[in-house]
Amino acid sequence: MTRTKDQILHDIQSVMEKYINTTVAQHGGLVEIKEFDMETGKLTMMMKGACSGCASSTVTLKLGVENMLKHYVPEVNAVEGVDDPNFNDPYYTSWENPGGWGKEE
């Protein structure tokens, strides 16, 4: 039985809410679905907040997000991330760094 794109996206979103974004949010980030290609099984994610531009986000995406989604949603074959064009601040101020060290006033 072949599932519809809507069914697959619903399952992806459920996994994202239950397992992924709660953890990513602890580090000031957010990962959202941007696009899912039914033919290739490639899921493109928008990296937001602290994830956008973060060097570690690629590792997190491949080792964490991709493995989790492939496990729960068999139609997902690969996960790729793109940075949020509206947020790319190398001096991101988070709750862990309220003073924004290194940020010029």
C-alpha cells in the first residue's frame, strides 16, 4: 500500500514534534520541514534559530534527525538542511550566553 504525501508529511511532523524539536529547542534551535520529494525520499529541512549557520547542525541533522526519521518514516531516505535566510547571526545570544559575549555593541 502506497501512502500519500500528506500521510508521510504528517508522520514526519509527528516525529519532529515528539522527538526532535524538543531536544533542538534546548539549544536555541528549531528544525522545520521545507520540502519532501516523493520520488527520491529526500527531506529538506529548514534550520532555524541557533541551528542556522551552526557548524554542528550538519552532524546533528545526519546522525540525529536523519536516523530518527528513517527509523519511524520508511519513505524518508535522506535528510538535508538549509539555513534560514532570515537568521544567520554568528554572534547569536542564547539563554546560555545572555550577555552575548563577542557581540559588538
